[in-house]
Amino acid sequence: MMSPSGPTLSQTEVVDIIITILAIIVTSFRLYVRVRQKRLWIDDAWAALGMTFNFILLVALCLYLQDFEKYPQNMRVALYYIFAQSFYVVLWSSRLSILFTIVRLTAPGTFIRRVLVSTAIIFGFVWVLLFSQLWWICEKFPSWKTQSRPQCNLGKSVAITQMITDVLGDSVLIFTPFCLIYNIKLSRPQKIRVLSVFSASSITTVVSLTHAYYIFSDGGLKVIMAAIVEASMSLIVANLSVVVAFIFHLKAEEDSLSTLTPITTFGSPPRKRIRDPLATTLTGVESAPIVLEDLSESRPHCLKTGNAEKITFSDREGTQTQESC
């Protein structure tokens, strides 16, 4: 058990190893599924980046916690910086992965797609802001570098910035799918399933608020443990949409092995032909934007456009047909 004053070094290290390995396994499974389905896209690239730096965070933290006495002081400081900045990489690459998963729900060229891509750019600026703020605070007050195990006192400014950006960022990731799915013709169980997956971002919000509280109170190892949990949980949450869809896909195959897998996208495509760089997978295969899979019905879904038409998308053919309502 943790002591009332906080976790011990060994407890912190055990939590780091277990939750990081879990996050890496889930992410590796997600990438395997996407490669097998030939659906690699930008959201998978962000997930892979998060997994890579989550592993770097694990190694740096183990060295920082246990073997720091073997290294010169400058190396100890470097290990802390690697840990601190890797945390931001994992956190925001996971959020960008979720955001681009939502982008895959939209049709190329639509207004909502452009808004979501602009939001991704804002996420990138926030990431740079937090990255720079940590350097600024830690270098402005360098007395912490002389500690036997260096740990920068980030102060209230970093805690406040993290709380604001975490709450706003996760709110976007939670409420945007609600807005997209609200008027779509899905059964109640399907809507609950899809929305519950995206609502899992609220778990990251709770952990991030705990992390910010420990920064406020100068929690020592509590700050480090909360950061570990927040980073790995954000990566796990980023993979849930793919993992859950795969599980339901297996269930659907048991019901009907000959059924095509229809997909649903949101937004009426523009009348003219466009080149959308986000509509091409990383494997170079042109396809319709995909993510939300209707795995319980054998017919493709139709979406109503503003001109009282229905647009049907076929997953395997990558074609689009129109029918009058």
C-alpha cells in the first residue's frame, strides 16, 4: 500500500511499468488491426508516435528513479527533461489521434472537416506552448538542478495551463462526436456504443485534474505517478474506437460471414470533384473516409443531404450513390 505521504520509488516504478506496457500492447494491437485491414491513416501515425514516446518515458523514468546515482548531475537533469517532455508528446499525440479519428467520420471537403483540421492545428500550438512553458519555468529557476534527484517545481502557472488546456481539449474530443452522431440514423444501442467510446476521454480529464492538483501542492513523486497514469491512459483511450470496432466486427462475422461491412460518414460531399490530402491512407490506397462502422446491419447507411437526397457509402468499393428520399 501507498504510504499516507505518497508513493514510494518502487511503487511508482511498478505503476509505470504495468500501465505503460498495457498502453503499448493496446496500441500495437490497434496498429495490427489497421495494417491488416489496409486502413492506416493519420490517426494511426499519431498513435504510433504516442506509443514510441510512451516507451521512451518508461525507460527515462526507470533510470531517473532507480539508477540516477550512477550518472553525473547533468545526465540526471537530462533524464528529468526527457521524462517531462515525453509526457507532453504522449498526451497530445493521443489527443490528435482521437481528433483525426473523428475527422475520418466526415466527408472530404465539408465545412465540419475543415473545422476539425483547424482544431488539430490549434492542438499543435497548445502542445508547443506547454513544451516551451516547461523549459521557461525550469530554466528561469535552475536551483532544482542541484538536487540529488532533480525535479523542477513547475508551480501554479503550469498547473493552471494544464487544467485549462486539458479540460478544453478533452471537451472538444467528447462533444464533437455527439454533435456529429445526434441526427444520424443509428439504432439506440449503436449510438450508445459509439458515444461511450469517445466519452472515455473524460477519464483522461479526471486524471489530468489530479495531476494538476499535485503540481499545485508540490506533490513530489505523486506528480510523477499522476503524469505516468495520465499519459498511458490517454494513449489507451485513443485506441478504444479501433479495438471496440474490431470486437464488434468479430461478433458481426459470427452472425453473417457474407455481409459487407458498411460505413458511415458525416457531411454532404461538395458537388465538384476535389483533391483532399486527408482522404488518402498512408498506404496510398484511395478510400472514403472511414471510422464509424455499422456492424450490426447488412445494408449501407444513408445520410440525408440538404437537397433531400440520400448518400450511401460502400466500404469495399469506395463508391457513392444517390437515391431520392
